[in-house]
Amino acid sequence: MRIDLEVSLDPTLGCGQAHRWHKLDDGSWEGVWRDQIIVMRQLSPGSVEVTGTDDRAGITRYLGGDDDLDRIISEISRRDEYVAGLAERCPGMRILRQDHWECLATYLLATNANVARIGQMVESVCDHFGKDLGKRHGFPTPKQILDKKECIGECRLGFREQRFITLADRVESGDLDVEAFAEMDYDECVRELQGINGVGPKVADCVALFAFEHMDAFPIDARISKVMENIYGVTGSYKTVSAYGRQVFGEYAGYAQEFLYHADFIE
């Protein structure tokens, strides 16, 4: 299935937004989406080939196809010359629209871990609890996790282990309605997300951006913190640095953040 969309798969799937995509030797990308093993291949700057699903609308939306990329790039470029240069050298990078539960559960595991370690933990969780799809496994539902929770130690999640089980239990019992976050504005969303054990400001911002479409979120990790200090001279608490990013880049601060995160690779 060919999808005509201005999207660059390498930065979009490879910059740490989602953690189930692997680049294959032929340059295509293999991942798991909605319990389907998907392979995407770049055909041109304006088209990709997708195998493993016939859900054109779903994949297009997942790839951020609802975003007016020209308008977004124009807006963040107008606000900052450095980001304008990054965007010019990395056309087609988009923010994915991730499943709400999967994104929240994944980023709960992301605390004090680099991208490679997060990917290892996510794959382990999927292999132990998720639906068997053949050579890969789907991302598990809360019930699938709870039904085999005695196996959680085999996933090697460390201090995240009990938090992960507690999250699954709260969602499955109805104590926590993940879909309710989608109805909240940015401030309420990140505030309520931080009421979940194990979710701090960075995880809340990542989930707000990658799952709940708050494009004005500006997550700060060690890499972004270094960029903000070196390029903009901004240091201080998480709140201070994130607020600066949101003020400077405006309603599409999340896109600016992704270009800054990817800066070393772009340059």
C-alpha cells in the first residue's frame, strides 16, 4: 500500500518518539502497530510503502498526517533561526500519534533510561505478555499484564516493576481512565498524569505530546537540557527550561523540541 505523505521515516521513526521500530538492512522500518507487524519503506520524500495492514487512514494518522507540516515548520522557523536551520536540513520529520495506553505504559518505563534501554524493556514486556504475532508480539493490554504478573521479574524492569503492575491494575479496574486525558487541556493533562506513581514532569510532557496531541508540550531530558544551555543559555529547573521552550516556540513547541533533540544527527 502506497501512502502519499510528506514524511521522512528515518527521523520520524528513529528519533526516540516510539520504541518498537527497528531499521532493517534494506533501509525499511519494521514495527508493531495495533497488533500487526508493519514494514514501511521510503519511496520518495512524499510517499512511503506500507505492508502488514490495509488501514490507510489509521497509518496516515499515526504518521502525523493530520498535521499541516508546512504551517508548523513556518511557525517554529519564524520564531527561531537555529530551529529553522534544523528544519530545513531535516524535511519530513513528523510527530507520531501513538496509542494512549501504549504510550503511557512505555514512558512509565522510560525513567532514568536511555533510548536503547527503553526499547529493550518494551520488547521484553511485549514478549512476555503481548499477543504472539509470529516473530514479534503486540503491546499487552492491562489485563494481559495482570494475568501473568508473576512473570514481571523476567522483564528486568528494575525499580519500575511495581509501578508498571500498579498502572495496569489501576487501568484495568477502572480507577484510572486513560482516555479521559484526551479531553483535558495541556495544564490539566500534565498535572493529572503526574498523579500516577512513577510519572514526573518529563514523562508527563512526553505522554502529553506523543499520545494526547498537546503540540505545545516541551519535554526536557538530558540531551535537550544540554542544547538549551549551549544554544540558548537557559539553565535551571525542569519547569524553568520547559516554560522557556514553550514561550519561545509557541503552539508547536513539541515539533521544535524534536528538531532540537535530533540536532546532533541533523548537523
